[in-house]
Amino acid sequence: MAAKRQFGSEALQHIYDRFIAGDPEQRDYYEQALFDTEVACMIYSLRAKAGLSQRALGRKIGTTGSVISRLEDADYEGHSLAMLRRIAAALGKRVEIRFVDATNRNVLNPAK
């Protein structure tokens, strides 16, 4: 059985425990949504830190601002490794992928 996800907020913990934790399908949906949101936030943060508009980043990687907008949307599920590499290269970064133990479901601390 997977380890229980732990939150710093009692309210979040209660909601997760009540609606997600006991249902494998809901838990998988939640984990995928969390992943999609994290990728979208990373793209947005890197672009904003570089001082680029969506249109400007799109031009740098040979696409349009609307494509960048979709990639920065937490509901978008079509991230490709090739596109992430193009974005990373345009922003002077590289993509790093890690495989981690599936039982470690603790929430990342965004402040770190």
C-alpha cells in the first residue's frame, strides 16, 4: 500500500483523506493533476524570470504564444519531452528527469 500523502494544513489533510486517499482512481487522478500543475508552474516561472512574454518565448522555440499558453495551463496534459527540452534550451536550462519511489507521496515544499 502506498504511503499516505501528508499536508501541512489540517484542512487540506482532511479534504484529501475524505475524498481522495481511500480511492485509488481518485488518488491517481489527483497525482496526475498535481504533476500537470507543477510542470505548468515551472514553465511559467522560468519564462517570467527570464522576462519573456508567451509570444516571445514561442518565437525563441519556433512556435506561437498560444502554444506556450497551453503549456502553462494546469489542465494541459500534452507535455512532450521534446517541447520541454526546447523551452529549457531557450531559457538556458536543461530538463532533468528522475524516477522516485512511488510510495513517497509527501507534498513538496514549494518554499525550498
